Amino acid sequence: MGKNLKVVLKEEGKSFKDFAMKGDAITLAIGVIIGVAFKDLVDSLVNNIFTPPIGFLTAKLDFSQLYITLGKERFDTLAEAQAANAVVLQYGLVLNAIITFIITAFILYLIVRAMSKAFEREKKAEAKTTKPCPYCLSEIPNKAKKCAYCTSVVK
């Protein structure tokens, strides 16, 4: 008939262990954890560094409190509208999300640009300092005008 439960669980456990210990799964997990931490950092930057000056410049407007009520009733504050169970569109939260997205994209752009420049510098440092002689194929310095091995004039 079928396999007993102990054998099935053992096989599935081994299969799961093999999956979890693959480099790709671990790399993905690390990426997700770093992504969550990065999101928290960007949220903090937006909420505590960038939004207050924008609010100051716009007469201390708190974007998270911007809303529109659907219906004829009007409320002085978002809290009053929510307490009355009114249907509200909190467009201020969308504005905060847009600001967060723009800042996140800009920070990622700066990181990628810095990494690209670092890799570019590294590649330039690793650039070959020799070339093959076109006549004898021996390695000679790039600036050589004459091959040290076959004495041919090279360009």
C-alpha cells in the first residue's frame, strides 16, 4: 500500500531542509529582511525629516490628516469623520506614500550609482597592463614599441 507517515514526514523534512538551505532561498530571505529594514529607514526619513519641512512650507499642513468625506455631512477633523463612521477618502496618506516612493527611488538610485562607480573603478584598476605581441604572441607591456622577445616593432 502506501508509505507510512513516519517515512513520508522524514522525506518531506529532508526535501524542505534541502530547499531552505539552498543559496537562493537564503539570499532571498536576507534580501527581504534588508528590504523591510530599508523600508523602515525610508519611512522614518519621510515622516521625521522630509514631511515636517514640507508641512512647514505649506502652513504646517499634516498630509496624513487630509481627507474628503463622501456624502453631505462635513466634519472638522478626520477623527470626527471616522468616529461618525463616515466614508472618507484619505488622499493625504496617498500623498505621503508618493513622497515615500520618490525618496525611496532616489535613495536606491544613489546607492546603485555609487556601486556602479565603485565597480567601474575596480574594473579600471584591473585593466590589463599587457598585450600579446602580434608576431610572436608573447605578453608585452601595453606601451611597448618593440617586442622584448622577437624584437619586432609593434604599434
